[in-house]
Amino acid sequence: MDGHAGAAAAEVLRRHGVEVVFTLSGGHIFPLYDGLVPRGIRLLDVRHEQTAAFAAEGWSKLTRRTGVAAVTAGPGVTNTVSTMAGASQSGTPLLVLGGRAPQMRWGAGSLQEFDHLPVVSSVTRRALTPLRAEDVARDVEAALLAAETPHRGPAFVDVPLDVFASPAALPEGPVAAPPQRSAPDARDVERIAALLAAAERPVVMAGADVYWDGAEQALQRFAESLHLPVFSNGLGRGTIPADHPCAFSRARSTALQSADLVLAAGTPLDFRLRFGDFGAARVVHITDTPEQIARHAQLAAAASGDIGAVLDALTAATARRSGSDWLDTLRADESARREREQADLHSDATPIRPARIYGELLPRLQRDAIVIGDGGDFVSYAGRYVDTFTPGAFLDPGPFGCLGTGAGYAIAARLAHPRRQVVLLLGDGAAGFSLMDFDTLVRHDLPVVAICGNNGIWGLEKHPMQAFFGYDVAADLRPGTRYDEVVRALGGHGECVSDPAQIGPAIDRAFASGKPALVNVLTDPADAYPRSASLV
Ligand SMILES: Cc1ncc(C[n+]2csc(CCOP(=O)(O)OP(=O)(O)O)c2C)c(N)n1
Ligand SMILES: [Mg+2]
């Protein structure tokens, strides 16, 4: 059967290069399936809609193209709301297609009848319900464009079942594309160039939008030509390879303490960046759209536009700086801090310290390995220790911080990059959100290696609650739970480790198994990630 609105929607996806749609079945979206199958667009079916949505979001983050999830009416859609909220905060293009109860009986109480738009409107850039079959293709394309137009984000379309199944012509003619980006304002560029030329201790913070704008080469030219130290966060990691002479990570606090200029490119000035307050340092904000420029911070200057174009303009406009003393100072600090990590990375303590897991994992990681973090403290250690050398290779949940991204992101990573290592770092608490979707990894033959830092607690909550209140509640999990046996029962490979010397061999066996694998490492619940105490 073809020629219905489901086929028209599928044809829009095909014309926009969509290769895979992440889904969990429901009758309301059968017409869409029926349109996707003959077009060769893969349907990757999961065990929970949150995984479908996280997989689509992960696909976007890995490929810089819009990921698509299709979910059924009512609960199928509401199960994707957290993902849309996260994608809207992190500016990740995402299209969620929802089923919807039939329009002809709207209000009469059909199964799963629910008006999604009021719920999803605040977490999407565009949310549409086409009520005529001939409008479905137009609305799906409009949603895709809204998702892809900077600053990007999620978009949503739900189609009533009777509309989806009604006859509709296939879209024809030119495929719509997001609007051209405007060049940065020349006066903004000049002002920032003057600040840069005058700065003695400038610091660059590179965030996700450097990646989204494909500005990694421009960033490196900028850093090299002006001798600028670059730190990165979130998806900005890897935009400058960790071993680049201008790339730093451990020296961050030293750099921010002594900096006289902080130039944040493509990242919000949020909690990860001290809300844009760096003491005496002047602050410059470079964003992909004017709306992203921080209103809460005191800025010395700002510029917006295609981030690669802004950085290239700054490289051209800024008088040459020598500045290598500053780089040398930071390099010495960076190296000393890396040296001091060695003891923890090789600690023989039992119970196992989480850092030891990284001491074993890092030498086993290939340069372009994709590392995914889903958890609390265990993933904070990943953020500290894992060096990223290629763009789009370190996935964290972003500033929204939603637990449960793990299996979805891992599914997307294995699909997007079939030949690269995919390592999923899971807290034991986080594991509970998505472990059942190891079934999806097994059914679709998507081998990834998960390492579960199993401390038997919600560590990132337990330790701070102790620190603030002197006791804790609702923060304990069962010690030693065999998450590895869960994965085995689902058809994957499982390892359980409590001896530090066995971590490395277990990781090796997990990679060699060629199956979705989980290495369950029982770690010390007393080990708390050292962070400054603050509830805000
Ligand atoms: C969906 C969701 N629920 C709750 C939280 C709050 N939260 C953040 S970290 C964390 C603890 C995570 O525990 P675990 O995954 O075991 O990692 P650990 O800190 O123990 O290493 C919790 C509950 C959250 N960020 N997201
Ligand atoms: Mg835990």
C-alpha cells in the first residue's frame, strides 16, 4: 500500500537523507512504517520510547544530522519528553514523529487519545498537527527545518491515524534547506580582536556549537595563530585534539584563576562555566545566534554567526601575539596534574577505586573511540580522565543532565560508526534506566562495551546529601547487583570484577566477545568525586 500520508511523510525523510528511524511499535504509526519500509529506511525498534528518542538524539550528536524517532500516540509521545527537553537545552536537532488518536472521533475518548502539543510545545522549536493528509509532508519538512535551523533543537509532528492513512501525493520539487547564515558583524569582530591582542593570559572555552558548526579546523587555526590555550566542554570535546599543543584540560582551574580574558565559543555561560563570572577576567561570548548570547553575564564583547566564520574573522583581524609563556605556564601545570593522577589511575586498593577503571580503560581505547557517559560520579571521572581526539566522540547528556541516555546513545553510536570502538560508561543507578535495551543491542547485533561503575549507591546524591545534611536517604542501591548477568540473560556478554588486576582482562574479553557486553566493576562506595559543594 502506498500513496497515503504515511508514505508522504516517509518520502520527506528520504529526501532529507534520513537513514534510520528509532521506534517502538504502535498502531497509530503503522502508515509511517508502511511508507518507510519500501524506501529502505531502517526501522530500529527498541524496548522503551525513551531509548528511541535518546538514540535519535545520539544519532544527531554523532552525525551532525537530524535523528528521527517515531512513537505511538499518548504514552509513546510522553515517554520522549525528557529527551526533547534535553535536546532543546543542548541545541540538538531532533525530530519526533508521533501517532495521534483519529481526528474523526477526537474528544470521544479513543484509545491513547491525548493532545500532545500543549505538553511538547515548551520543549520544541516547532510542534505541528496536520489535520489534512495533503499537509503532512509540508509539516514534516517544516519541522525538520525548524530542528536544523540554528540554534537547532527538537521538533515534533503528530498525525491523527485517520489522516495518516488517507491518500496524499508524494512531495516533489526542490528539497528545502535551512537559511544561509549571516556573516558576523565586523565591529564585533574588531572589538574582540582588540581585546585578544591586549590580553596577556587569554583562555578559550570551546563548546558544542563549535562542533555543530563544523568549526573545528577554524578553532585550531585560531588557537595556533594566536597561541591560545583551548579548553572544551560537552560536545566541544575533540574539536581540538587532546594532544594538540594548544589543548588543555587539567589546567582549567589554574587557567581560569589567572586569565585576564575568557573567550567562550559555542557554549552557554552556564553552571559548567561559573555562569560566566571569572573574577577579574573580561569575558567574550561567541555564539551561533544572537539569542544565545548570555544576558546574565557581564560581557566585554560578543559576536554571533557561523562559529567557523567568526573564528576565522578573528584570526585574520587580530594582531599576532607571541604569548607562548602563558602556554608554557599552563602546560607545566597540566603536566604536573596529569602526573599526580597516575597514583589514582593505578591504585591497587580494594574495594576498587573508580579511577583505576580508567587507568585500565584508557590504554585500551583507540584514538577515535566513542565514549558515552551515563551516570553520576562515575561519569564525572570519565569527564576528567578521558582524552578526546576526534570531534563528536564523547557523548554526555548535556546540561539537562538526564540519566538514562546510555543504551540509546550506544545504539546510535554503533549504527553511525560500525567500525569504531564504542564504550558506554554507566553508573549502576543510571544502568537501571536503560539496561533492558541491551536486548535491542543484542537483537540488532550492535556490539558495544559497557563498563558499569557499581558502587551500590546513587553516589552523586548520597555523598552531597551527607555533606549538607549529615545523613542521607533514598540514596542506596543493592550492593553487588549482577547487572552483568542481566546482560547475559538478554544474550550479551557479561563480566563481574572485584579485583583491580582483573579489570583490564575483563575489558579485553568484552571487546573480543563481539557481543554487546557489560563489565560490572564493583567499586568503593566511600569514593566520592571531589567537587565543590554547591546545590546551585
Ligand atoms: C532522570 C534523572 N533522575 C535523577 C537525576 C539526579 N541524579 C544525578 S546523578 C544521580 C546519581 C547517579 O548514580 P549512578 O548512576 O549510580 O552514578 P554514581 O554517582 O553512583 O557514580 C542522580 C540520581 C538525574 N540527573 N536524572
Ligand atoms: Mg552508583
